Amino acid sequence: MRLLALETSCDETSAAVVGEDRVLSNVVASQVALHAEYGGVVPELAAREHLARLPAVVQEALDRSGTQPADLQAVASTLGPGLPQALLVGARAAQSMAYALNLPYLGIHHHEAHLYSPWIEIDGRTGEVGAAGFEPNVSLIVSGGHTILVHLISELHHRVLGATLDDAAGECFDKVAKLLGLPYPGGPLVDRLAREGHAGAFDFPRPLLRDPGDEFSFSGLKTSVRYFLEKRPGLADDPQALRDLCASVQAAIVDVLVSKLLGAARRLGVGCVTASGGVTCNSSFRERLTREAAAQGLRLRLASPAYCTDN
Ligand code: KG4
Ligand code: ZN
């Protein structure tokens, strides 16, 4: 079975061909540079850019995988959640191709796509491909738009345990980065600067860390950084203080994410945890989660960075 899959929910124009139990091609044209000057994604610009770039991106995905349209058995696209105008471009393109080729169209839930992304690749431990090695798990989807904790009871049966009550973790990274004068999207830059900073330099709140529920809240953390900076004007202009600030804020976010994920896994008695979404690229999150999951005897499957972001 060969599947052509399109993704245009936000600021990545992407097409992939999946077949023989693996990803045969994955082409992602990022629009980050286009939106950078506005400090965030402009929905109408994103939609127009998808429209302009999608034909070439689809062609490249077909070419790289050696696929002719006649080889396809289905066409899929992200159907939501996402920016409505942007989603429409990918959905209409996929539906039109499916119609023209007389193939089924599959509308994919954005969060479910992230949820299953840790299973795309060959498991280094078992050598099994994707869902073949599936086991019940608790999964954290953590991106610029969402922070959701999910219990995967069986391969196609899952239950949302909780989500953020306000900002997503990635949004918190990006908004704090903006307060620090860093360009959009700030998450990867905070990660990079934090590597040379002291995580214990400044004490920021860990919202809902001790709360027994599965909800998250990150808007208070962002606000506390804002008040902190207002009382210390110019602090972020000092390069070492900037690195320390990044490390301290990152530590607060990572503490909450790792604790909540592992806490839910212990409570539900699963042997495996997984994580996906853009923030799963964060090096400190990956390190902490790898270390603490191992210490608690939990198997961990992390989507590789290429499959963490929208694709
Ligand atoms: O999944 P994604 O590509 O798009 C959606 O939001 O759906 O996630 C993008 C988010 C942004 O907020 C970005 O700053 C964050 O993921 N991100 C990171 C890192 N890489 C991406 N945050 C922290 N550290 C990173 N290394
Ligand atoms: Zn996403």
C-alpha cells in the first residue's frame, strides 16, 4: 500500500509517501522565514504560501519515493485542528487528487498524527517497525499549539487525560523568547542558549506541578518572567544572564512536562511512555525524560526530531 499524505495545518507545507511499513519520502517546506518578521504565524499568508508551494512539494515527495500517481492507494491530509485557511489548502488538494485518481481520501486528526509519530520508525530495542511493536502507553503531545496527555489503551483506542488550561508549552517557550528579545520561533533558540546557562540561576514557578490532575498551565510562568524582567531592566542584554534565564525557564517547563508524563504513567500502570510534537525536539526535555523514564523502569519512545514537528 502506498499512501500520499499532505500536511498544511500551520506553517509547514509538507508531503510524504508512506508504503511498505515505512516513510519512503518526507518533504517539508518551512515557512518560518516568511512569518519571522511578524513574530508569529499569519494565517492568510500561510494559506497563500501553501497554495504556491504544494504542487512542487507533492511532486518532490512522489519523485523521491519513486512513486507514480497510479501507484497510490489512498490520499490523506491533516483535517484539523489547525489554522482553517491553511488546512483547507491541503485538504482540498488531497481530496481533488483522490477524486481524480478514484482513490479514498483520509482526513487525519492533527493530534492523532502526533500521537502515533513515535511509532513510525524501527524500534532500536525490538527491531520492530512502528505499530508492530505497539504497547499501551501514556503519551505527551507538546507543540506550539497544544500540550495534551493521552492514555493509549490499545493501538486504536485512546483517551485524553488532560491538556493545558491556557498556553501550550511551545507557546510559552516562544512568548518567553519574545520577552527576551529573541526572534520567532524562540523555542529552538532558548534550547541552544540554555545549554550554556545555569538552570538554578533564577527560580521560576512550576505551575500545577504538585497538582494530582493531568492538566497543565503555562501562562502564569510567562507572566512571572515578564514581571521578573520588568524589575531588572537590561538583564537580558547581558549574554550570560540571558543564557541563565533561558536555562531557568526551560528547567521550569521541562520539570512540569516530565513529572506530569511520568506521574500519569505510574498511576495508570503502563510500562511505556512516548512524546511527540515540536517541543519534543528540546534537548533538555529529551535528556531528562530519557534519564528519568529509565530510572523508573519505563520504556520510552520518542519521535525523532524530524518527525516531532509538523510533517
Ligand atoms: O509541532 P510543531 O512544529 O507545530 C505545532 O505547534 O503544531 O511545534 C512548534 C513548537 C514551537 O512553539 C517551537 O518553539 C517549539 O515547538 N520547539 C521547541 C524546540 N523546537 C521546536 N521548543 C523548545 N525547544 C526546542 N528545541
Ligand atoms: Zn503539530
